[in-house]
Amino acid sequence: MTLPSITCPQCGMTSYNLHDIVNRYCGNCHAFHADMIETPLLHFKDEMVHLLTWFKDSPDRGDPACICSLCGEIIDEDEMPLRVFRESDNAELRLHMDCAKQVIQEFDISQGDQP
């Protein structure tokens, strides 16, 4: 059985502490994940960052460990998940297509002062 966990995007430390998971907090860095994430072109709205989970595994769809990074539900065998890989710590974000659409709608794609 796979225990729920959360991995810090900054230091790579994995926590199984429920408080850390729910609050997206790293006890090692003493910081919330939303305060650590910086991407030059794509910025999640703060409330969306707190809802996403990055995983250290990459199970096949249908596997009970293959859960959505947003809603936490199992991604069934007949569904095609959207998977995003973060090379810096070999982490995976995976989403049901409906959840992926929600996340994409929350993106603010900014490219400086361009219209």
C-alpha cells in the first residue's frame, strides 16, 4: 500500500505528515510550497498551487497508486491522464482530463509587457 506523501519542490524531501500534505508545507525548508515555486512564464494562481501534489512514482493508469494531483481520485484504466514531469527532482504531476482543464484555466500566461 502506498502512503500519501508530499515532496518539496525546493529541497526534494518527502513528508508523510498529514499536516504537511494538507498545507503543502515543507518542515525541512520551513516554508509553504506556494512560496517556493517560481516559473518565468507560467504562474499558477496561489489557490491552485496549494491544491496540486507532485509524486515520486509514475504508476500505470488503473493502478490504485495512480491518483490525480488535483482531486486525489484514482485515474482509471480507461482514462488518459495528463502527465507533467519535473526533471529537477524526478517528480510527476498527473491529472484527469477534467482536472487538467481546470488547472489550465487557472494559468496566467504572461510574457512581460507583450499584448
